[in-house]
Amino acid sequence: WNETIQLIKKIPGREKSVEILLMEARCHEMQGNHNSALSASGYLIQQAINHEKWVTGSPRMMAVTLGANAAMQLGMSDKALKFYQTVLKFDPEQEQARKQYRGLKKVIKLMNQAEEQIQKGYNKAASGLIDDCLSAMRGLDVDSPLFRSKIQLKLCTILSNMDNHEEALSNCDSAVEIRSSSSSVSDSAKKEAYLVRAEALLLDMDFDEAVSDFRSAFDLVPPDSDEKRTLNQKLHSSMQQQDAWNGGKKDHFYNEHRGFPDGKPPERDHIKILQLPVNLSEHDKAVKCKWLKKQFKTLVRKFHPDKYKGNKKRAARKFKEVTDSKEHLSKQWQ
């Protein structure tokens, strides 16, 4: 593909036919150079604009699809829409462009509506809108991993808020992988993925990994900016939660001379970890122990690393947390 591009570059701009311009755009697309593919497709369309019918399968219509795809790969859904708008401006009856324009516009509208519901805390409604969005995407010619990652990040937030942490983090992991492994993805988009996953990890009480993601996001922000200072506060807040959760730090109060040879004890919500009723402390010892035994048995079976079908690392962490919390409450309620 690179050799073809070098040959095309030797042709004077005015002598390049629509077919050659399309070939150039296609070469950039095949190389994964989406910015150049977007630029080349846009230039081709500008050169080929007229009020004659835009025939499906013609070079300029192929360039429209190629350009819209390149825009989607770069996360520029508005630019993707503009490719179809250009066609409809000169040929309002172009069926393919009209169908794709309406479909893509619907997908973007559903995404925005889902975000509004998330902000209001209506996670079930947001989940339904995301399902509609995925259904609407099936009939589109344009698609991209980056656009899909936007949907995955919204799902991560929705599912995390609904305490479906395993599926939430699976979506986040996929989105982070897509964005962090591509050189064409902006630092801003990478930062967004790390921040969404960090918030989901906090809700799952995985403070070590949350701190790691906040630090990755922090490193992607330009220095001496308001955003940098805001992120620095979030990073330090999550580090404080991490220290409290892990414990083990020694100071003038928590040390071997004061009866704390292992340092400060971990500060954990053992009731929450074991998914016990929040009002369990109001009941007598027999009821507490019955609930403790029941929940411990359920959760160790669920998170046993040898049987768990999801993220093995998360399962091992949860298994240990459940075991530690059961031991702590057993001593407390004796």
C-alpha cells in the first residue's frame, strides 16, 4: 500500500482522476492512517461535487462511505454525518445516503439520550437506550472500534451503578484496550477510558487498580492545567482510600509498641463485602451468625478461582476479601 501511495504522489494533483483519488484514500485506510483517509476522501468529494445523481457504487459514493468510516474510526461522528449531508444537499433522493444519514443520526441521538439518563441516575432507562443504539447500528455501513468503545464505556458506567461489576469492568477493559493500543486515538479519548474504568473500580472496591488508572489518566493531561489539578485531587483521594483499605502503615500510634505489630488495621466495610443486610447489627448473635454462614458459603462458592468463569484475578481478590471479612466478623460477634 505504501508503494502505491508513493506512486500516486508523483502524479500532479490536477491530473489525478476520481478513481486515482479513491485509490489513494483506500490505501490510507488499509494502512490504518485514518486522518489521511479522511482528508483524501473529503478532497475527492469536493472535486467530484455536482448536481448529477450520486449513483450507489460510483467512486464518489464509495469515497463517502470510506470518509464516514474514517471519521468514525477517529471518533468524529459529526464529521461522518457531514459526508452524507453533502450527498443529500446535491441529490436529496440518494437512497443509500439518506438511509445511512438517518441511521447514524438516530444512533448519535440514542447515545446522547443514554448519557442524559446516566447523569440523572436512571441507569435502567439508560441501559434500554444503549440496547436500542446497538440495534440501530446493525443497519449501518459505518462502524468503528472507537465508536464501539464509547458504547462500552457507557455500559460500564450503567452496569457499575447497578452493581453488575463483573460485566461493567469487562466492557471497560475492552474499551481501554481499544483506545490504548491505537496510535490514532487522542490522549483525551484514552484519558476518558481510564477515568471511566477508575470510577467503576472504586465502586467494586478495587482501590489498587483504581489508583493505577487515575495515575494513567493524570499522565495524559497537559501540565499546568485546571484539569491536571482536578485529576491530582482525585488521584490523592483514591490513594487515601487505598491506604485505608489495605492498612499496614505504621506511625506514632499504630506500631508494635502500641500493640499493632502489623501497622494500622485495614478499614473495610465487612457488611458490604459479604453482602449482608445493612441492619444486621440490630439483631441478636444467632441471627448474625446464621446470615454470616449463609453469605460466606454463597460468596466463596461464587468467587472460587478454580470455578469462576470471569476475570480470575478479580475472583481471587474477592475470594480473599470475603474470607478476611468473615474472619473479622466472626471474632467481633463471638
